[in-house]
Amino acid sequence: MRAANAGNEGAYRALLGDLAPLLRKIAAQGFSRAGAGNADVEDVVQEVLLAVHLKRHTWIETEPFSPWLHAIARNKVIDCLRRRGRRVVVEIEDVAHLLAADPVPDATVRRDVKRMVGSLNGRQRDVVGMISLDGASIEETAGRLGMTEGAVRVALHRGIAALSALYGKAQL
């Protein structure tokens, strides 16, 4: 860092290249301690590298570099976690077996569910209806609708979120 601050561009490039793996490890550990996934590790690494670039003049060259860097990385992880908020991420594969339930026995409830599912748009309506009302699997739904399984999962997730928002409004 001293050489980089003195204008040695090669040393600066080497420094940034050497820091990236260390920063990935710091960010991953920070997310792990917080019980969060590692989806934003690369974003934090880029934010730290940018902060190092923009604030390198604030590092006191007579002081150790590592604590200065770790403080920046820790703060960037905290900032990212605050932006994320406290949300729980559940993979659709982990709960897919719960979604393909037996058809609803009560005719009134089934009619209400069909009405709510019917309020969804196009693919979301088809996907949520096939999986939740007809008991089809993601694989079967994908085959019947000519979609990829990933696209079915996305449509299912978005459809359930839309129903949740709709249901939340109906309760107010």
C-alpha cells in the first residue's frame, strides 16, 4: 500500500488483486456470523475495493494496513446486512413438497382459492393453479406448460408473493 500511495501502479494492481480473496473470506465470515447467505459477497468485495481506492489517502502510513482494511470490510458487510433487512430466504425446493397438496375438500374453500388464483396474471395463474389446486409437481407443470423448471419456480414464487400481497390487502 505504501508503494501504491507513492504512485507505483503495478504495486497497486497487485495489492488489489491480492486483497480480493482475503475480502471474500472476510465478507463470507461476516455473513455467516449474521446467519445470512453469501449472495452478496462479491458486491461487498467490490464495495471494499472501491472504498480502499477512494479513501487510500486516509490510511496513515506509519500504522498497520490490515486493521484499516478490516474496519472498512466489516463496515461494508454491516451496511449490506442493513440494506437487506431481516428477511429469511427459503429455497423453493425445500418447501415444494408442501405445495403439491391434496385437492381442497371443502367446495366453498376451493371456490375461494380458485377465485384468488384466478386473479393472478397468465403464467402465474397457470403455475400456482396446477401446483396448488391440481397437485402437480414442478416437473409436471413445466412439461405441461412448455416451461423450464426454473421458470416454473420463479412464476410460482412470484404468484405466491402476489397472493400474499392480495390476501394482506383483503385482511385490512
